[in-house]
Amino acid sequence: MQDDIGVKNRPDVSPIEDKTPGSREKGLNRVLEIFEFLHTTQRAIGIGDLAKGVNAPRSTTYTLVRSLVDAGLLEMEGDGNRVYFGKKLYLYGMDYVRGNDLLRRGRQEVDNLSRETGETSELCMLQSGRYTIVHSSPGTRPFRISSATGLQIPLPWTASGRLLLAGFERATIQDMVSEDDLLLPDGRRLQLDDFIADIATARTTGYCITSGLVDAYTKCLAAPVFSVTGKVEATMCLVVPIDTAKEKTDELIALLRERAARLSIPG
């Protein structure tokens, strides 16, 4: 039977506004799981697959999705049986950009850096213990380097990850990095001790360069953006071909550190 998600709410109790505090909390957790799953899959998905993905009963998922569609937080796509994020979430996201000074200024710096260098430029932050690209601007090269706003990558795969974890205790890093995170896309496995040593080096030098971790063709240059407390709040990155000459790499690092310093909040 075809799901009719677009109908108006029926007079039963909304799962997001359930009767008891425990039920309300469980309903909210389900909503967050749905949002996280859609963010991870990056595409519209059927209700059945969504239910499996969040390990919830189909009937519960159907009811939650129906309420979220009515609220404008999700939208139905294609044949009406697939669901994805709605326009209202986009508008909320734009409100966040307008209200977040670092992100607002960082987007402009990233766009300027990409235009000036011709390289792919990124602003990256920690989100739920993961390296996350919060803004990306493509370079002018004829081939496209894989980079997309919202993309989350294991911390050990990136130069930014080594800077974002600077100042964290070893035990905290161990909690944030799983065994799967240490396995690179080409099958190589990083050692946790080596990764932690890289973090210490990045903290000392004030920048980080990694080569051939995410793929065999690029290297990543990253510089830290500091908060008023001296914590690494974000990073600015350039993703360049792996054969970029050392002299050129040094020039880009100097420029990157200068632009990241502009974004840093003085203590």
C-alpha cells in the first residue's frame, strides 16, 4: 500500500508532543536520528529504508515523518514515497550563518582564498566528534577535487583533524577516534600513537600538511583559527595536487596562516 505522507495531521497525539516526559524525549531522539541518518546518506530515501536505518518500527517512522513533513522540516520527493530535508531547515541554517560571526567571516575568507590561489579552499570544524567541512569553495583547476560543504571525514584522514584535536588529552582523543577511523581509504592503517604524535607536532608548528591520506592525488594544507580562549575553533584548508612543489606549498601555507589569523579572535 502506498504511503500517504502528505495528508494533514490526524487527531491522534503527535509523536513529538507525546503525553509523558519520557515519551517526548524518546520521540525527540527519534527525530534527531532521522535527521542524522538523512545527513549521512545525503539523498532522499524511502520510509522503509529510513526505518531500517534508524532501527525504528515502520509505523513509528511513518508517523514521525508525517509530522515533520507537515511542519516543513522534511519534504517528500519523486513519487511521494521518498523523504529528505525541507526548506524550513535550510532557512534555519541560513539564520545560523547570519548569527555566527566566525562562519559568516570564514565563508568570505574561504571564497577569497580560492579565487586568489585557484585551489580548493575549506573552512572546517569539529561537529559531534567528526571533522566537518562547513564551507567549501572549488578551485579553478580543470579537474575537481572532492570537497563538499557538510561532508564529514574521520579525523585521522585530514590535516585539519590534527589541528582541531590540539590540546585534547590522550584519553579524549582515544574516545573520539575509532579503529575504523584509523583505516585509510587505500587500506593502510594508521597507528594511534603516530596520530597523536602528529597532533603534538601540528600544535607546535602552527600548521599541518598531510599527503595521500584521503586519496593518492592530493595533499591538504591546514592552519588553525583560534577562539578567545586560545582553543582551535576551526581550520582553514587548501586541497592541492600532491605533486605541488615545496616552494609553492610553503607560499600557500604562509598565506593560509595569514588568513586564518584574520579569523582568530584575539585573547
